[in-house]
Amino acid sequence: MKKIIRTVGMVACLSLLFACGAKPATPTTAPTNAPTSTNSPSTPSVPETPETVSVKDYFPFEGDVEYIFEGMGNEYATFTRTVDYIDGNRIQIRDNNGGTEIVKVIEATEDEVRIVYSRAETYFRESFLKKDSGKPEILLKAPITKGTTWMMPDGRKSTITGIDVVVKVPYGEYKAVEVTIDGATGDTINYYAKGAGLVKTVYNPGTDEVSSSLKTVTKNKPYTRLMTFYVTNVDAKLLRVNKEVTFKTNSITRTILQDVYKAVGTEKNSNILSANTKINSLYLNDDGMVYIDLSKEFVTEMNAGSEFESMILQSVANTFGDFYGETRVMLTVDDKTYESGHILLDKDEYLKVDYSKVIEP
């Protein structure tokens, strides 16, 4: 598994402050939010109603979009963001700065937007929407007026220091809410635009400034990752097959992997998962083990001798252990311990990831 790369304090700040959504660039002259009167002199004047602005307006939820932020001042200030899941008032986003991938669950209400859960070094895809760290980090809080202040979990103070601040980024020009976070080693300033989300973040330690600015927004471009699948050939050897797997927002991970694994098996004439086998469940447990439950067809349609069957189980362990970056895989069939004519696993017996018999291409 990759190890998280520790950089200057700004990078850590950036990884926890990315909001959700973006819009096409606005004209060079940023539009004003104030309503304009269209009354003629002969028409009685009608009092204007102030526009009601919700905090949620600054954090739109949209799936299958890729956002690229251009970094200045630090190599890890450049990052790519995609959206894993959206459900109700929560969204799970994924940020990749080339050194690590971090997922964050953001909750948005009319009065407050906050990060409720985050997990570093998360190279697999799984929903954390129901998780809660118990120490939410507020990104933006009502009322959206200059001077609104709130405290961060680590004791830092956040303040709205500007309204309708004109911000120019590579993707366009925006009128944004400016939020300044006071830190012991320097201030972090975030700019949130209505209908766009975060468009720029700046860390100023008092010396060289580090920033990330919205550069591109590509719709209909979900998260993809290169994944390694393991299959067994007729000589009971393990083959390593690399495939790029695409995960659309809210797609079910186990179903995607199930279908790709079957396709890989057909391609290599080594069907680890038979045509009728289903992955009933797949997840990383808190004990650090990968749990996978397959349908009964995995056994009934296997038709393999003991040695070949052993390599099939090793293929499964390597494939899903590798996906989660773990070394132990608990395999069950229809929620029961694995049992065939050749192999019986005990209730607490897990499979170990083992690459010793892999044939390199």
C-alpha cells in the first residue's frame, strides 16, 4: 500500500477543505447577485425582496465529474477530485494529490456544511456515508455575512472575511465567499462560489504562499483506477492481469468488480468466478480483514481438483486483498464457512495473500 506523504502544513489543510461541485467559468466581469429593477417610470415601484442565500448553495452535489486543481508553491498542492457517493445531504469525495488519496464525507444543511468523516490512504472504493468521526469540521456556516465566526475541532478559528470577493482561477472568474482559518503556522484562506463550491484555497505561512486553484471541470468522467486481478492457468500457476476499472458515482463496488473479474477470466480462459457466481457482499472490516461472501455457484460450478481449487482460492485472496491493500481475506459462501469436496475452512480461518506462485508476464 502506498504510504501517505507528509509535506508542509498546508497540504494537510488542503486535504480536509475541498468542497463539492463546480460550474463553467463566468464572464470576465463577474455577475452581481443583486436583483435589478425593470420598472418603467409610469409603473409604481415594487419593493425588491432580498435574495435568500443558503449555505448549501455553495456546495452543490453532482456525480461523475472530475475536478482538477492547479497547485502553486508545492508539488502536492495539485490534486484531482472525484465523487464516490451521494445520498441525501451527504456526499463522499475523493482527493488524489499524486502522493495519497483521501476520502471525505461532507454533510450539507441550510445552515452549515461540514466534514463529518475523513480517511487517509484510501485506495479502495467503499461507502463511508454512514460514518461519523464525532468531531465535525465546519467549512461554511450561516449567516453568510462578513464576521461570522466558528471554531475548528483543533482550536483554530474560522471567519468569513469577505463577501462577493472576485477570484480569478484558471477555470474562470467568480464572486466568492472568503473564509480565513487562523493557524499557528499560518493562515488558510478558502474561496467558495455560489453554485460552484471551492474554487481556490491559499496557505500563507508568512513566507512562500502555497495555493490550489480550480483549473478544469470534466463532466461524465467518473473515478477510475488500475486494478490487479489474479487468475489460475491450467498448470495451477497464478497470472497477474492489470485492468483499469471505472466506478461511477453510486455504483456498487462488488458488482463492478464481479463483472470485470468474470471478463478477465474469460479473456484468460480461467474463470475464477463462474457465470452464475455472485459477490453477495464485500467490505473491509474494522479488524483489518477483507470479508467476501460468494454465492453457492462459486463451489457448485467450479469443477476443479484439489490443487486447482487451492489456486482458485489463492486467486480470490490475492485479488481482493490487493484491492483493499490488506493481507487477510475471510471467504464465505452464502454466509457459511467455505466447504467443498476437497477443502474445508474453519469458522475463523482466513485466506492469506501470497504472491510467491505468481508468474510475471
